[in-house]
Amino acid sequence: MNIATVRKKLSSSAVSGIFRSLLAIPVYLAITPLVARSLGPEEFGVWSFGSMLVNVFAFTDFGLKSSLTYHIARGRDSREEVVSCFNAVFWSYSAIALAVLAVTVGLASGFSCQLLNVPTHLESEAAYVLSIFAAGFGVRFIAVAYQGIVDGYQEQSFTQKVFTCWLLVNAAGTVIAVTVFSGLHALGVVSLIGNFMVFVAFYLRIRLHYPFVRVRFQSISFAALRRLLKFGGGVFVASMVIALREPFLKILVSHRYGLPAVADFEVVLRLCSQVMAVIVSPLGGVFAASAYLSDNREELSDLVRSLFSASLAAFLPIIIFGIAFGEALVTWWLGEQYAGAGKLLPGILTAFAVYYMTEVLYKSMEGSGHSRYSAIVQTVSLVFGTGAFFLSDGGMVRTLVSAYLVGFVTFSLMNGFYFLKRFPGKRLIGATELLCFGVPFGLFLATVPMVSVSMLAPLFGVYLGVHLCMVQMTGAVDLIRLGKSIVGAVGGKQP
């Protein structure tokens, strides 16, 4: 596979990712208020603990998925290597999934009351949510072994399509669950079915396209497992830190501000994740592509710089939009009972945008073999963010925004410095692009305090038009070509 083919596959994955992410936003905007109003703030807060559990146990991955993709991308021509690595990951994940399910089912009731501060009358519901999410986690976890093969062979566009199907199935099931059955139990069943669908999709892909990859206990190679764990160690620590950030803060918020505050926090986190996914999902193939190009520093640095320019061009309008309209839109969307979420959104969305601006730098360095760096930068980010949380003497909004901004700004600054150190003589962005993007951005922020609320929408329209012209003019993104590709993807044509 030559470099041109890698770029073509990465482009195809990006188009599929953009399509999925654009579809996810209206789905999320429609589903979230439906679920929130059906359950109410307390039960919705309990439901949010399910995603927290998944994030907590995600660190039991031990970095094996990323390590599997890395080793497949570099040793794809050796079937023996591929099979031994796959079986090492598959059997490890199977054992971990069963252990997680057993531990969760056994400890769910006490865990929900004592640590999560769940009221007694919701104890059984919380235990059910934790248990059903643990079961779904196990199914999805084992599916990741198959996904690692798909991604290692640079087929991230298929991965994007699988999760597009999951999105639609999960959305339809959620609507049925809250309108027909109206309860946490039905939502849990829907979540479990969606995870089974993902597993079946990846399993069938491997059986049809890579039939030599089979589950065989005798194919387990402890030497392969050691190689995977050696690279995966840094990824494991980074993944553990990422996984712990949200549940750790949720626990702190629950004890300091109560379950309704957790519900506000959950709404904002999920909304920010959906918005970020529009940009991040298209970049999902960067890790595998970086592993493939790790021996070609010049080509890798050029790819990373072009993707960073595109990320910067995409995230600046998101920051502007959140600051100008975030609070009012969330309150209109979910009602006054979630006004706290509206106050949180502008600051948290800005922090997420700052973080993901340099995600391509982070993933490229991780994918090209620098897994220890990923552990260091994530740990430093969490320490700084947690320190800001405890040092803040304000209310929930000020405390959480401080924690995220401090942590995520630290993360992005470290990524920028490390890239420049690793590729001396390279620039992340040219002076022309910096001026073309930065001047309209700065002018909008300076103008906002001087205009009325009714003028914000026209002002944002002007800014967005100017910004898009600058993006096309500088070549950061070929918007015309991208639009045609997305239209082709919607119409069922190969992007």
C-alpha cells in the first residue's frame, strides 16, 4: 500500500466520519430532551452513571486496542503476526469483560449508594443501570479486538459506517423505550442490543475479508502479548487518565452539588462530545496512518500539519457559537430546570475545542510510537485540571469550567511544544493562515459586548461567511470538494 492509497483511505474515513457526526447532532438534540423529560432530573442523573461506568472500566483495555492497530499497521504483511496479536487481544478482552461484569453485578448496590450518593429509593435502578452497562461494555469490548484488525488495515471508513448504523438503531430503540415503556429498564435493553449489533458487524467483516483471522486458543502467543503490552503501557496510562476524568468529576459534583447538578454536567458533556465528534471522527484514522508512516518523518509531518490547520479552522467557529448562543439555546432546548447546563456550556465547550484542536498532534505522536508521551501529557492535564477544581472558590459553573480550561489548555500547549521538538524546523501553521483565522475571530469577540442580543445572529453569520472564505482561500480545507464528497456519501456513492 503506497502513501497515496493511505491518504485516500484517510480521506474516505474522514467523509464517512463527518457524515456520521453531522447525523449524530440532530439525533442527540432530539433524543436527549425526550429522555431527560421522561426520566426527570434524578433518574436522568442515575442514567448518566452508566456512561461513567464504561469510562471507568475502559482503562482495563491496557492499551491493547491501540497497540493491536499499531502492530497490524506495521506488520500487516505477516499473517502469523496478525493472527497471534489478534488472539492475544481477543482472549485478554474476553477474560476482562467477564471479570468486569462479575464485579459490577456483585458490588452495584453498595457502590451506587455509598460512592455515588444515590438516594435509597433509586438504589435498585442505579444497580440495574450499572449492571446492564457492564454487560454491554463486555460485548463492545470484545468487538474491539476485531475493530483493531479493521483499523490496522486502514479501513476506518468501515468503522465509521458501523457506528452510523449503531447510532440509528440506538436512536430508534431509545424512542420506543421512553414512549412505549417509559423507564430505565427499557433503555438498558436498547443499549445492550446496540452493542451486540456492533460486535456482529465487525465479526462478519473479519470473516468475509480476512478469513485467516480466527479465534484459536492455541494461537495465543505470550511473546506477542508482551510486545503489545510494551507499546500499550503508555496508551494504557493515558486511557486510564482519560477514563477517570469524567467519573472523578461527577463524583465530586454529586457530593458537592447533588444529583441535579450531575444531570446538568451530563447534558453538557454529551452535547460537547457530539459537537466535537463532527471534527474528531473524521480524524479517527490518524493513529493508524501515523503508525503506517512512522518511518517517513517528512510525509508524516506534512500530513499532521495539514490536518492541524483543518482542525483549527473547524474549532474556532464552534467556540464563537458556544460563547454567543450556548446558554440561551440549552435553556430553550431542555427548559428552565436545566438552566445550570446552559450556564456551563460556553466554558466547557471552549475547553473541549482547545483540547481537540491538537488531538491530531497527540494521536500522530502516539501512533508513531511515542506512547509514553501520551501517558505524561494526559496525567499532567488531569493533575492541573483537578488542582483548578479544588482551588476554585466559586459555584458549580466556575469550578467545572476552571477545571476543564486549565487541564485542556495545558494538554494542547504540551502537544504543540512536543511536535516542534520532534520536528525541528517545521511550523504548525503559517503566518498567513494565523492572520486569516485569528483576525475575524478576535474582532467577533471584541464586538460581542457592544451589540444587542438580537444582533448576535447576523453578526455570527457575517463572521462565519468571512471565516469560510478564509478557509477556502488559504487551502486549509477544500470546502467545495468536501461538500461534494459528503453529498456523494449521502447518495450512497463511494467517497
